Amino acid sequence: MTVEKPSAFFAAAEEEYGERARVWSGELYLELHRATYTTQAKTKQGNRRSEHLLLEVELWATAAALRSPSYRYPYERLDRVWKTVLLHQFHDILPGSSIAWVHREARDTYEEVRAELADLVADAVASLGTAEGMVALNSSPYDRVQVIELDAEAAGVLPSGAHAQELGEGRAAVLARSPGLGAGLLDGSSVPEHAVTAEASEAGGGIVLENGLVRVAVARDGLVSSVRDLVTGREVLIPGARANLLQLHPDHPNHWDAWDIDRHYRNTRTDLTDADSVSLVEEGPLRAAVRVVRSFGKSTVVQEVRLAAGARQLDIDTEVDWQESEKVLKATFPLDVHAERSTAEIQFGHVHRATHDNTSWEAARFEVCAHRWLRVAEPGYGVAVLNDSTYGHDVARTPHPDGLGTTVRLTLLRAPHSPDPHTDLGVHRFRYALAPGAEVTDAVREGLALNLPLRAAVAPVVPALVSTGHPAVTVESVKLAEDRSGDVIVRLYESAGGRARTLLRVAFPVTEARITDLLERPLHPAETDEDGLVLALRPFQILTVRLTPA
């Protein structure tokens, strides 16, 4: 076998085939090994959270380097941690198909990565300048007005008279306002336009949560019986159906236990409708929540169905003590949306997949991968399902008496025996959310918000380090250049699948702005005017900008 540069391979292929080479447009879907989207959930969660923590460190370390001459950007540590995270994306670690000790070691490594990156964030934030009080650090590129939960220590810093909701054990919820890639003062002065309410349902004995944007009915069995989008007046769920229904299937793939989930798993299922308890644990005005406890087999799941002030989405916090054998656990959302296709986030964009199974190709996609979100839509209306660490999904057309809907399911956990006989056994914590009325740009924004939660700290207010002002131009990372020149690298992309023109505004003086390749090598000067950098992006274009600070 000869090892050569990719450029040499493609040059040889072009010389051999020339214009006779066939072009494939669309997804190269592997009709095999679909369970690798889900197996070893903690390994996948470690990867997801490490990636986002690295983006946080790069952002705040860059801000600290620009604001404090004494701060030393952690080049060596970031390089080492990035290489560690990338190593764990190797086959068979991230796919979840390694032997047991590999995944034990991976879990330990991810915990070490988390602790080191948390220290790096704290060091950078401490170097931002003189603290002005408690602030909400926003590592997402989009401005946020969002309810944030503070631990007892952070809540104790709030000024007297702050508008906060006590959550017990000294914790508090506060409405935060923070610019994208910046930090806003968190003093409890903001109040929502509509408070969250929680009331007993007049019919059925359940609980109704409402915040002026969404009304959610939780039935006596803890299932979501209605999600009404108050902005459009539209019921989101299929008539008579229940959302956040957990479904348990036997899972016996024909060949490779950890690698595969085969179509026949769908022939048998158990709907987990019995609840040990359903209780209202938060009543507003900033957040309301219903806690649902279920037991099945040897396992227990505790969920909090939450609605926050100002949020057009329903959050579901989940803790599962998973003790099953050769089972797969799904979370089901039957949506009254007539969708011809689903849209799933991939790296730097999204991919469309048909919801029907007219051909063998479509039928083979009975399990699909999505990153932070998956959306289904009909003309004029869409619904997104967001997640903070789940990759496996399935989407199916669902006929009902009033028409045709679409059911979206998240694949939460599996329990194969080989090559790790204890795969996924233990306690798991994760969050997913239902976002009614979501456009693609909404899904991008809220998917980032779910994976990059606001971080409370005593620090100065920080204006947006960079901003685009365009919902489809998404800043993916802000960092210092790898050549240690002190230049700032801003990588962004068009995330809606269309063309976009906008300005990139920068919160620090710049002497030179250049467009570079992905390796940060300059290609040509950036176009500028008196307000910032002029950007014109093609669909899904990735653009890297190199800025030299004054």
C-alpha cells in the first residue's frame, strides 16, 4: 500500500477519468452501521461537549488577549487538548464500537478535558478586566434574552431587589440579556414581557404551562398532550397523539452488536406510559417545570418538562439510570406537519432527506444522523427538535384522520453486549427540546444556544467581539492565529443554504483584514467599508477572515 498526499490522488484520478468521471450529488449514506450514531452515549456526549468547550476557551482567551497585555494565550494547551479530542474521533472510539476499556479510558479522558477547559475559561474570564458585577457570558454568535439558572454562590452575588425566581437549595433563575460573542450584565433588572404560568388543567387532571408564546399541556401520565404555538394559533401535535413518549424496542441486530440497528427492531415496542409520579416543581414567573418519574425493567427515568419566559420552545431535561439489556430507547414527537423531507444539521450546514420510502435508497434511511437539530416543515411552518448530545434519529410519515403528519424520534440509548458487555449501563443526563414555528435559522440559533449555555461569572461587560447582524451568517469560531502572530481568526459560514450579504463588525481596532484558506494562509485582502468587512457568501460557504489588531 502506498501512502500519498490527497492532492496527488485527486490529480491522478482527474488525469485518469477527466470529464468521464461521474458526479454524485447528495448524501453518501452508508446503508450499514446505523447504531454507531448512538452506541456509547457518554463517549458521544464527551465529544460534543468537548468541541463546544474548546470554542468557548478560544473565544474568551482571544477576548482576554485583546483586552489584557499581560494575558498569555494558551497555545500549547489548546493544541494538546484539540489533538486529544480529535484522537477520540478515531474509529472505533467515537462510533462506540471499541472494547470496554477503551470507552472507560475515553470517559476519564473527557472528564480531564472538561476540567482543564473549565480552568482555561476561568483564567481567560478573570483576565478580561475589572469586574462590573455578575455577567452572562454568551459564547454563541447570536444575541440572547434567556432565563439562566444560577447556583447558590452566583445567586448570592445578585443585588437586593433583583427579579429572580427561587429554585431551592439557594439556586435562582434570572432573565439574562447578552450580546452574541460577548457578555451582558446580569443584575436581575430584566423582567419578561410575559411571565410563565402553571395551572391545573380543567380537563384530564393534568398541568398547563404557558408563557405567551407557547402553551403546553402535560397529562396526568406525564406525557405532553398538547403544544400550541400561540404566535400562529396552531396545534403542533397530531390530534390525539402524545409527545415526549418514551418507547422501548428489543434490539437484536443480525451481525454486529455495537455497530448495527436493523429495520426489524421496529416490529415490537413498548410505550412507557406508566408514571411513578407527576408533580409541578417550578411555577414561574421565569420558569415552570413538571417532573415526571418512570420505572421500567430495572431502569428509572426522571424528566423535567420545562417552559421558560420568552422561549418559543419546550425543554426536556432527562436523567436515566439505564440498566437494560439489548434494548433501544426512543423519545417520540408526533408532529402535525406534512413534511416531504426532513432537514438535519451536519458540520457547516444541513442535509435534506425524504420522509417517504418510495425507493430502496429512501427505505434504507430508517435511522439517520443529525448534529444539534433536526427540522421538519411544510410550506409556511416548521418544527425543530434540538439536542445537546444525541445523534441518532428516525423520521416517518404518520397518517391520521385529519391528514398526514410526521413523527420525529430521538434515539437516546442502546444496550448491546459486544464488544462491551456493559455498554451504556449507568446514569445518563442530557437535554432535548421541541421548537414550534422554527425556521432553519431559528434551529441553527437555538441549537447553538442549547449546546453553548450562558455562563455566569463575576467579570466586566464585554461587547460582541465580532458580529454579522445576519441570521444565516454564523460565526463558528474566534481564535488567535496558529502562527502566534497575534492575528485574530474568525471562521464563519452561511448556514441557511442560500446567499447572504452582510457586514462583519469588529469590536477592536484592526490594521489589516485578509481572507485566508482553512489553514489560515492569506488569499487576498478582505473588502471593507467604513462600517466593517463586506461579506458576500454563497450557500454553505465557509469563510475564514484574518484580522491584524492595531
